[in-house]
Amino acid sequence: MRRSFYHYLMTQRDPNKKDDITLFANAVEKDGSFPKHSEQYDEISAYLELNGHYLPSMDVFDEAWNYYKENNA
């Protein structure tokens, strides 16, 4: 069964690590409006463009998305 991007991202959380993807995952966990069930790049990207104030750059999302695709094939 395929998992959502949110579900994958939650596996990247860590209160002690400070790399960009971990910080992104920690912030998404606190975002109650994040599209938790989506597997669609365009939907999540559009959401983050409008609401992802905690994301320093969309490059972080793109990198996390690439890891998600590699691990969710």
C-alpha cells in the first residue's frame, strides 16, 4: 500500500537533528492544515507555496519529494 507524502515525512522527524528535511518534517507535523492524505506533487506544492511559511525554500520540498518517490515506489 502506498503511503502519503505526509506519512513518509513523519518518518523523518527528529527533535535533535537540524538538517533541512528534518526541520521541514518537524514543522509539517505542527501544520494542522497540511494535506495529510495526498500523494500528488502538484497539490502539496501548491499548498506549500501558499501556506508553507516554515519552509525556507521549495528546494527542500523537492528534495524530500525525491526521497519520498525513491522510498515509495
